[in-house]
Amino acid sequence: MRVAIVGGGIGGMTLALSLRDAGIEDVQVYESTSTVNELGVGINVLPHAVRELTELGLLEDLYGIGIPTAELVYYSRHGQRIWGEPRGLAAGYRWPQLSVHRGELLGVLCRVVLERLGPGRVHTGHHLVRFGQEEGGPVWGEFVDRATSTSAGRVEADLLVACDGVHSVVRRTLYPDEGPPRWNGITMWRALTVGEPFLSGRTMMMAGHFRRRMVIYPISKRHEDQGRALINWVAELKTADDQPMPRQDWEHTARLEDVLEPFASYTFDFLDVPGLIRGAEVIYQYPMVDRDPLPTWNFGRVTLLGDAAHPMYPVGSNGASQAILDARILARELALQPSIEAAVAGYDAQRRPATAMVVQANRQVGPEQCMEIVEQRAPDGFTNLDDIVSQQELEDISRAYKRTAGFDPETLNGRPSLSVR
Ligand SMILES: Cc1cc2nc3c(=O)[nH]c(=O)nc-3n(C[C@H](O)[C@H](O)[C@H](O)COP(=O)(O)OP(=O)(O)OC[C@H]3O[C@@H](n4cnc5c(N)ncnc54)[C@H](O)[C@@H]3O)c2cc1C
């Protein structure tokens, strides 16, 4: 079986490794950029996805780059603690939650793809522009090298998997009337700052509420080994509804002043957020977008995976994790089902409804609902949290989201492996 993977991001690379692990060797990855760019800032891989990467033999590599997140703590915009919970191993999972640099994670995945599948399997400078399917026959794709604006050729395969991200060409071709991703009016500024470790040193924290929120966590083992912290932060601000959507480009940078002003009051005794913002070398700007869930990803010998299939708000740390799960289940179906068509149908039946639920839950602000409740009920701060919201209510919010996103500890620890061998 020849599989053409379009897009060498987190989802595409994990699919290549998962297919090989499932005994499917004829796999080619076609990546638009001229090198596999180790771009981005921090990203979280939740225990259900770390389990999959562990079963692919990558845990040691991940420990070598990232931070096993030990706790997640929510604060109000006044820096008052609302809810905290252990995470990863500390929460009883058999696998850690890992905070890593997206580029370093991609670097690990790409290196292992080249080692295991052989060099020459990752074709950079291949931007898919067109694809089609012969009646009862193979799928074809045509590529251009964007750097030179020249043709990069035409390839044939038995299955084409679109892992080409939020601006997927394949999705646009299959759903030509869909239009651009939906913006919820929130601008996200992302950056890295080297600083002192804060709270437990392995804490992920959020402060504020959905319209003015900070998400902060350390992501680098190398910095931790030196007694320092490479701190990933995301500042999110909801602007007026009539503002135009910022450019959707992962390399679009922002001005320091624009980010500092809305978070000037976020000076907490455990962390000086304006200081953190000032310490960044470069700040990236991106709109918070998603898309409506699709009626099908099942196009016979063409299907979608990761952000191409289900772009979601980065709420609850699920984007990369859901792409990794997609990859593992698609590979498993291809190995076990009698035909490619049956495998794609099985993958669609399992993953499309599951990810649609996460997209919808993230629109309802996911587990971060606790911050909304406190902002609504006690905008000026509280003396006693129990007067505002009960511990039970907070616990229910946390547990419900984990169930929706498929990573409550009991289910995850107890379910059989997705590995074929
Ligand atoms: C440069 C970059 C930086 C990012 N930084 C962050 C970050 O800091 N934090 C975060 O949470 N998320 C980040 N993301 C998004 C995050 O990686 C995804 O949300 C998630 O990991 C799902 O992965 P994916 O493989 O579906 O998509 P992506 O990781 O976005 O990968 C899609 C890949 O497809 C390639 N591609 C696109 N179009 C074509 C085409 N027509 N033909 C061939 N290849 C194509 C892209 O170059 C990219 O390599 C970033 C994505 C990119 C592309």
C-alpha cells in the first residue's frame, strides 16, 4: 500500500511513524516548506497522546527536550487561586503530560521518521496544489516548489492523507464553499522568555478569563537543567467585534506595546507578567480560529487528519494531542481492515465524532470555565472562594472536559493499546 502524506507537521510525521509501526512501509511525506521548519513556541502533549508517542518508542526523546507538567493552576485576573490539579504522572496517569517547544517536538519526529523509514521519505519543497482520484484506481497529487515557483512533480498513491494544517488545500478542494476559518475575535500573542522557575517549576498556569487571559508554562529540559526556565506564554485578548481578523501566519510578529498594555495589571506575587512579556525576544501574533466539524472525512482514498480535519481553539491543550490520536487510529485501521476504503470509513467513524465534541467543548471554553465563573460572580475579587463557587462545581468542570477529550485517567490507563503489534 502506497501512502502519500501531505504536510510534514506534528500530525503528518506521527502518521508516518504510526504506519511503519503498523507494518505499512511505503510511505512518503510531502512538505510545503523547503526545510522541516522547527518553528513555533510551546505546545502541550496530553497523557493520551504521550501514551501513543511512548508506544512508538519516543518517550526518552521527549523527556530529553520537554518538561513533564506536574500541575495546572487557574487564577483570577487579580492573581487569586481558583483551582489547581495535579497533572500527568502526579495525577495518576501511567504517562506524563509534556510541555515542549513545538519545533523541538517536530525535530524529534522528523529525525525518527528519517531513521526508521529511511532518508528520502520526506520531500520538502512539495506544496500540494491539486489532487484527484482515478475511477477505482490510484490517487494523484501535483506539487509545486513555492521557493522557485516551479513544478515539483506529480505522484500517485493508493491513499492520500491531508495533514496540511488549518489552511488545508485538500479540505478546501473537498469543501469549496466552506470559506476561511472562523475567528472568535480573540488575538493570541505567543512568545518565549527565559526566566526564573515559578511556582513548582513545572506548573502550567492560567490567569484572567476568556477575554483577557494569560497561559504560562515552562517547556525546556535544557533550561531546567541549568536552574532556569524557558517560559512559554500566550496572551489572549478579545477585541471589538468589528475589528478585522489578524493575519493567520505562524510567523507574523507583534509589537511589544500592544501586548503589554492589556496585561499591565497582571503583577502577581508569584509572577510578574508584564516583566515576562518584556523579556521576550520576539512575539508572534495569531487569531484564535477554528472551523465547524465536517459531515465526513471519508472520501474513499483521500482523508483528512489533524488541523486539516478539525482545527480547534487552543483551549485545554488538545490540538497536537488530537492529531497524534488521529494518526494512530488511521494507521491501525489501515493495518486491520480488509480494504483502504473500509479503513478510511472506520477512521472517520471513530475520530470525526470524537474530535467534533472537543471542538464544541472548546467553544464553551472547556475546562477554563472556572475562570469565567469567578470573573462573572466576583469581578472585583473574592475573600472566600467557597462563597463564589463550590469545590464540587470546580471538580465537575475539570472531570467533564477530560472525559470529552478522552483523557480521564481511568479510561486511558485501562484501555488496550492502539498498537497493532
Ligand atoms: C509553523 C507552525 C508553527 C506552529 N506553532 C504552534 C505553537 O507555537 N503552538 C501551538 O499550539 N501550535 C502551533 N502550531 C499548530 C500546531 O502544530 C497544530 O495545531 C497541531 O500540532 C496539529 O498539527 P497538524 O500536523 O495537523 O498541523 P501543523 O502542525 O500545522 O502542520 C501542517 C503542515 O502541513 C504543511 N502544509 C501546509 N499546506 C501544505 C500543502 N499544500 N502541501 C504540503 N504541505 C503543506 C505545513 O507547512 C505544516 O508543516 C504551529 C503550526 C505551524 C505550521
